[in-house]
Amino acid sequence: MRDTYKTIAKETTETLFKDKGSKFYARAFPIKNPDEVSPIIDALKKKYPKANHHCYAWKIGPGENNYRANDDGEPNHSAGDPILGQINSNELSDVLVVVTRIFGGTKLGVSGLINAYKESSALAIEQATIITRTITSQVKIDFEYAQMSQVMRYIEEQGLTMALQDFTASCSITIDVPLNNVEKVVKDINQMYPIKAKALED
């Protein structure tokens, strides 16, 4: 399983693609949850009151199953799918791409629409700063004060990040570990008797 994925660092600047008088304004947005989509679309509807369509696609998470493509009144599969195709060809996740169309008076036909939405979304993604994120899982370490320096040294040497700390009656630290490295980290720490580590369920 991959423990990294690509996404965009921030919302892109607007791009414009024209074909036979129709204008296609495109922009890419970083998102973490499908609930973020509707407010973005609503804002674009206010910005472009004369627009006929706000077509979009999004993909969330590193897997291949959490996505949606929306044609918003254009012929089936002529808008959302080409946008999603550009997201997939750039191997992006946690991203929404919206293409707003203002009709120019001349119909483009299905093939023309597919090309226009493909090119528009490609232009938007070209504007993006693409970054790589690491998928992590959490490991909880339980120990006594006497083992504090040993635990902290291991965390530092491995370049791991602390998520939670609890230094009350005994000590526990929860760390973020790259997904593919969880088994090794748990094994390493459990060899430091009497320190104990376990992977937490997501």
C-alpha cells in the first residue's frame, strides 16, 4: 500500500478557456470532505450569475473509490468525467476542480464539450502547486519516567511526530507514523522492555 499521495497546496488562480464564444472558467480547490463542495459551488454561482453550468469533479483520500463527477445539466459524461480524468491523470487526491461555463450562443456538441472541459480543467491543474503528503497512522507508547530519554531519542532519530502526550501517573505518547512503517516502529519499541507500543485503529 502506498503511504504517500499528491494533492494541491492551495486554491488556484482562475483560468479561462474559450471555444465558439463559450467561456470556461476553471479553478482547483484543496478539500478534505465532500461537505466542502456545496459552499464552493454556491460562491461560484454568485460570482457568475450568467453562467449556465458549474461542472465539477472531486477525489478524496489516497484510494480510488471516493470521488464524484457532476455534469450539472451538460450531456451525460461530457463534463464531469473529463474533469475527473484530469484529476486522475495527474494522480491527485483531496482536490475539487470546478469549470464554470457561460454559453456563447453556439453549441459545441458532445465531443466539443468533452474537449473544452478537459482543456479547462488541465489549465486549472497546471496553475496548482502540487505537494506530496504522507499517510500516517498512530502508535501509542506507554512507559515510565525512567525511560523518557530513551523514548524521546528513538522518536527523534526516526523523524517521527508526536500527536499526544500524557505525563500523569505514568507516561504515554502517541506518535504519527507513516503507514508502511507502523509494524516496524511497534516492533522496535516493544524490544525496548519494559516500554510498550501498540498501533491504534483509525
